[in-house]
Amino acid sequence: MQRDQHIVHRLRLAVLLALVFVQLMSLLAITPTYSQTIEVICDSEDENCLTNPEDLEGVPFLAGAVDGMHGERVYLSENNSGISARLVPNIPQDGYYAIDEIHPAIDGVLPRTSSATYRIQDRNSTRIVKVDQMRNPGQWNEIAREVWCEAGRGCAVEMSDQTDEPDGTRRVYIDAVRFRFVRPADDPPPPPPGPGYCGPIDLVLAIDTTNTTLAALNNIAEGAEGFIGELQAAAGVEAQLGLVVFESGVRVIHDLAPNNTDEVLADLQRLPDFQRQGGNSYPEPSDEALNTIINGLDEADREPGQQTGDFNGVWREDARKVIVLLTDALPAGLDDTYTPGVDDVQANAMAEAAAAQGIEIVPILVPTYDDPNNPGAQQDPDRELLEQIMQNYADVTGGTFRKTAPDGSNTLLSIQDFLSECPITGQPDIWMRDNLDDDSIEPSTGVFYASPDITVCHGPNQCAQDETLVRGAGIVNSIYVTLRNHGYKEEDGPQAARGKLALCYSPLGGHSSWDPEADGNCTGDWIEVGVVEDIFISANTDSVTVRVEWPGERVPAAAHYCMIARWISDEDPMNGAEGTYTAENVRNNNNIVWQNFNVVNAAPGRIVAHDFAVRPLGPGIPTDLVIEPDNTFPGTITVDASAITTTDVIEGQGIVAREGNRITLSSRGGRLSNLIIPGNAATVRISYRIAPGAPAGMQTIDVYQQVLNLNGLNEMLLPDLPDLPEDGNIGGARLVINILPEGAPPVRTQPVIRLVEAGTQLVWVHEPENQAYEVWAGDTADFTPGVISSTLLMTITPALDNNGTEALSYTHALTDTGVNAPFYRIRSVNSTGDTVDSLARSLRPQSQDVAFTMAPAPAEVWGLVDIRGRAITETIPIRAVSNGRTYAEGVITHVDGVWRYALSMPGDILATDNREGGRTGDIVNLVIGDQFLVAEEKVRWVAGSTQYVNLTLAQSLDATSVKHYIPLIMR
């Protein structure tokens, strides 16, 4: 019976194990596994990765056995022609990937480029990486890490021939990229590595634990945790540690070994417990402790009782090898007696042996003989001889001799001081420009609130020129921030760095304050827009551009705003602690930039207006408000200062008229002086009315606060006020007004369509060239407004002072979203009645992305042509050329004494295999006549752009017309 029960139990156990095994295998079958060896390579010749092969047609390439080339072909370009290869890998699983690039080394007439452009697109951001192709050819070079790629076609790299060098001076290679799996999508990122300014360290501590060194042992124990942390930060990787103590003999507490940091730390913290009552006499076996460490002696290599424990540690070849020797006594061998000619010779022999192995000895002398409070210390030893022997250890091995205080109170600092001997290398210095002239040196000079490394763009794509931030549901504002590698503090070239980027905003104004006591990415007057986490910048990366999205519905009001970007990194900390004054923080830190830079288009007769927050430095501290055009402003400048005072007592310079608190300034600008600001801020309204007939062109106006003289109030009222710059500028804004020519063509809008509770809503950005907008509906995607099948729904005239900061919208009440949903177009109308229509938009199924199946808005260019020596009167042909194709043709006509031209360059329909027109980033040239001339400047095709460009032909035209390349400065 018992045997039968036993068999039953065994059968039950077998069945249970089988069920567990089946369940385990089932789990394994459905649980995704993540392999660290996943790699996907995309080559520019691989049709499975390359999505724009037509763009590489006709591009020169090298084939065959080329040194360092991946695959069978590498494209090359010697001009900024706008070619690119867009590589989209087939990613096997979601996760974070590292991206590498490879380029060959081919001798040629031209040098390679130092700024090849790689645009990396993932779910979180667009990164612009500049790669120095003059370095590391023929190998994979990491250009990005922590790139979030969804399974399938979830990320992309676009390699372009656009560089920072002019044509004819460089060569760009377009070869291949590699995607390497780093970690699963839901795994936390690895902790950032330490600065690693010393590199790997192998350290053995040889410590005298006799009774006379007890105070020094206590000092080590108290600060051991901080010392080990500093050591690890300096090493940047796991340091190898060892611990040997000596009294009358030698004890190996820890052999030199990896991964023993916690154990060594624990014994350092209880180091006073190792203390004994000393040897039989004053000298101690410090030289034999060195012998054990340097020559790797085991306990069996000694006489019984001379050594406890074995030392077999292996010193790493690539590590800095250090022995820290701490004692207060002469070397004594193992007989407790110092013998001249024996023990001093043995000590020197140990130094020579260490030097031969590349080990540096850092001798630390605790001069207990000078401590009257230490009754166990020898008060009158041969101190000169002792110091000579200790100094010799350092001289022979390249270490540094240190002597502590007599009571040992600074022992740990003396030990830790050997880290200061490390060269400061391998420390990253990521930086952003405060202005165009900024060369990374801190503190910066010049304007500090117009950083060119922060750019605001409408929509998800990066734009060539800063655009106005727009408020309105459905509008997407993309803020691009460029992080640059290799600032002035880096001595050994660019270094890898990891960190995050925080973008903050505040109302436009001066002296925005920071709260250094508050936690958060943005404090004080600054409010968080967004944070891009886990940005990795590799050592061979020149710059990375990250995108922060600011949806229009989150923009609090239709206005201009201040923005600061902060690079936050443990490896690349701020140059100094951030204080209250944002201006000081920006000037002193490469990691912080401030952008109050806005470009506004306006026609003559229109008003450009903005609010400016004037903030005091402290209660009762006066400030000036300066409005400073770079040239005579073609119109009037007025300031409404009602928020500052209810009287007309404001004084200053350049004031030409008053109407209550509305002050009119000279066309050269002016100053409102000694303003006492109520509360924390007062907002003034500044308006610029452009005179009718004003000449077209850019007008730059700086508006800033200035503190020239505190009249002796500095020390009394603001003892912590930082040193102000010489010009007293404490923050402001730069406004660029692009005055449009008379009769500027209307600008095509790019409306967003969406379903809202009230019906179908269209939202678009107002362009100041347009005087009005007509909303039309039709039944087909190609309908024309004004024909029988179309319906005019609404005419919208924007407010006179709408500078493009407030989006416009129209809602068509309760319209169908099914197969009968209408199509919509927005017709832009300028002051002379000229019109241009937007692309069709509809909520009809399969038509939500009409832009994919229809051509994007064309790029328009028009203007006058100055033809010197007008020898001909007939019309002259003009063509728009990009990538070797002619996309638009027209004529230059001679009308009313001037030459005029106008071209409309179509865009490419992405859904077709053919190339019908331009794509964003294409370079466009104007070709005139038959002779071939090329201008240096290069520009890009931008959908829906309208630009007024006057052309000048330096030579006269005869009967044979001339072919001339002219740049289009496309907005």
C-alpha cells in the first residue's frame, strides 16, 4: 500500500513538472525576447532602405573595391546641390537604438567635409547631427544613441550633401548607416557615466595602523564614502581597489580586484578597529608592505607571522596604477629596527621596482612627532631622513609627496589629492550660442537674448528662418534647439555626453528672474514648455538639433514670448551655480541660451505691435527702457506706458510727442529713463506703424532694459546684485520687421482640418501679406473657387494688429464627414485684390491627407531685375531649376521702365513615382538666358513660400541672352 502511494506521488510530481514545463514553454513562446545583437544596416544603394532613389539619379558615385566603403557603391558630392539619401530601416522590434555611420577614405583633389549633415527622425525628436568625415574613415562611428524606433519603419536617417563649407572646398560621401538595438522600449535608461577625467584607476592603500596614527585612521573612516565616490567619478568605470595594513607585520585585507568597492569601503569605515599598539619599536615595515604589493607576495613567501593573506592582484595595462602609502615612521623591514644602508636602500629598491611596472607611489606622511597631544608619538625622530625617504618614493615613481596636519585631521584630503594630478581630459563641453559671434567662451559678450540656436517653426519640419510663435488649437509650433559639441573647455576634442534639454518661456520682456532655491526644470518667471530626455551626443558628433513641440492650444495668449533652453547634464554641469538673474546665468553658462528673437512680415501702412514686460531689479531700483532700431525706422514708434504710471512724468531721450501716457519716439528710437516699476512687472505696449511707401527690407529693433547707474544704491539696497555688464543691459528682445514691397503677392496658407463638436474646423496661420481670406467649399479635390460647383462660405479680415501670433479659424457647422464631405480651400487676398488658393482639405475618407496625393503648395518668387546697360528690349527667358530639372519657366518683361519677373515653382506629389516639383530642402536656382554663371549663396525650396527677390545682373546684355544662377532667399 505504501509502495502504491509512493508511485502515485511520483506520478503526480511528474505530471506537475510536465505542466510547469509546458506553461514555461508557452510563456517563452509568447513573451518577446530582446537581443542585444540586433543590427540593421541601411545602405544608400539598398532599394529596401532607400526611399528616394530618384533623387540620386545622375549623382556621381564610386564603385568597386574602394577602401573603407560599405557595399558596392558610395555616392559623392562636391557641391551643396541639395541631394540626399533618405534611409528607412525595417526595424524588427520596438526599442531604443544606437545609430552608426560609415564613410570611406579616398584620396582626391578635394578634402573631405568636417560637417556632413545627418537628419535623424524618431518618435520623440528630429536630430541634426554634423559628422566630421575627415576623421575615422572605414569604420562604424556612433552618431546617436537612445533613438526610439518603432517596429517596422519607425525611424529614419537622411544623409545630405549640405555642409557648412562653401562649394569647391569639400567632398561629401553618402554611404550607409547601421541601427543597433540598445534596450527595450519600457526599460529605464542606464545611469549616466561619471566624468571619467582620470580614466581607469587601480589603487592599493597601504596604511600604517599603529597606535600613533589613530587620529588619521579616524579621519579616513569618517570620509571614506565620499572618497570612494570621488574615486569612482574620476575613474569613470569600476576602479580596482586593494587594502593592505602594517604594524609589526603585513596584513592583506583586500587583494587588488575588480568589483570590491563595497567591501573595501566597509573596511575603510572600520579602519580604527585594525589599530594595534604598534611594533616593538618606532620604525614600521612600510617598505615590506610595498614589497608585498609590488612583487605580489603570498603569505607562504614569508616567515611565519610576517604576513597574513596573499596579494595576487593583476594591474590593468590601461589603468592608472597607484599605491597610497600612509605612515608616520621610518621603514624598518620586518625586524622593527631602522638600519641605515639597509632599510633606506630597500625603500629605494621598492620605488625603482614600482617605477619599472608603471606604478606611482603617493606617500602620505602623518607628522605625529609635531603633535603635542599625541603621547604615543615619537617627539624627536630623525624627521629629515623620514621626509627624504618619503619624497624619494614620489620622485622615483612620479607620485606626489603629501604631509598631513600633525593631528591627522586632513588625512583623507591629502590622500584624495592625488586625483587632482589627473589631466582634465574626457570632459564634455556641450554649448549653445548666445549670438552669432559667440565662440563658446564664458562669460559671453554682446547680445545675449537673441540666440540663433533656438528656432521657432510652424509645423513639424525645421525651417530655414525663425517664424512667429502662433496661438490656436490645431496649430503645431516646433521649437528646434541646436546643441554643439566641443566648447572651449574641451582640451582633447569632442567628447560623448548624455543629458536632457529643458525649454522654458516667459512673457516677452527684460530681466526675467530665476529662482535658484526652487526645484524643477524651469523656475521663477520661467514656465516649462517641454523637456527632451535622454539625449546622447557621441564623441564624433559636431551638433545635435532636438525638437520640442508647443501645441498652439497650450500657448497662453497671442503674443511674442521669451524662451530659454537649458542643457542639463551630470557630465557637463553648469559653469557656476545659477543665480536669480537670468541674464547673468546666460552669460556665464554655455548650457543656457535666451531667445527673444522674432521675425514679422508687414506691409506699408500696417502696424506691428507687441507687449514688453519691464521688471525691476529690486524694490525702488530704477531701470531704463531702450528702443533702439539699427537704422532709421520708416514710420512711427509709440509706447503705451499706462501700466507704469498714471501721470505724464516719464522722461527720457528721443521723445517727440505725448498723448497722456502714450509716448511717440523719434524714428531713431529712444529711452524712457529712471522707471520705478510697480510690483514685479509692468507691461508696456510698443507699436511700430510703417509709413505708406516705406522701402522694402529688414528693420531690426532691439528693446531692452538698462541699468546705467544705481546712484550709490547698490550696496545699500542690493548687496547681492551681480556685476552688471558695462552697457547695463539686463535683458530684452530683438524684433525684425520684414517690410514688404508695395503690391506683394498674397501668401498661400496651409490650413489644418479637424472635426470639432460644432462641425468641421479649418485653422491656419495668418500671413501679414494677406488682407483677407475667403473660405470656399466644393465637391471635388481639384475644385476652383468661384466656379459654379463652389460655394463661398465666409470672408475673414484679420485684425490690423494681428502680426501672425493668433491663428485664424472657420468652423463649417455640422458638415458630413463621410463620403459626401466637402472639400475646402482658403483663398488668400492681398491689398490689390490678387489671390492664391491653398491645397484642398477634406474629412472625406481616404482624403484626410490630400497633401500626400496632391502637389504641395508651390514656392513663389517675384521681383525686379536690374539689367545694367539695357541693350535689348525683347523679353528674356527665365527658368527655375533644381536637381538638374526645370520646374518653372517664364520671362523677364520690360514694363514702365523696369524689368519684372514672377515664377511659381510646383511641389512634388509624394504618392507618385515621378518627380513633379520641389521638396523641402531642395536648392533652387534662377537660370537666365544661355550663359552659365553661378552665385555662391544657396537656398532651399519651401512649400507655400512667397519671396520678393530683386535680381542684379552685373554685366550688360546684348542680343545673346545670358544664363545666370541667382539665389532665392526663400522664407
